[in-house]
Amino acid sequence: MLYIFITWLILMLILLAQGIQKNSKDREGSDLKRWGEQYRKK
């Protein structure tokens, strides 16, 4: 029973991570651009 719960938990974490990556791709890109601009100014 515990093994099934752990397996389910791992699967949910993987799905959650994939969802976060899909949703934040655009945001990450803009954040990297902003960070790059700030770094160049320094």
C-alpha cells in the first residue's frame, strides 16, 4: 500500500514539474533577457 502511494506521489510531482516548465517558458525567457540587460549595465 505504501509503495503504491509513493509511486503515485512521484508521478504527480513529475506531472507538476512538466506543467510548471510549460507555463513558465515565456516568463523565464523574459526574465533571462532582463537579467542579461541588468548584467550588461553593470
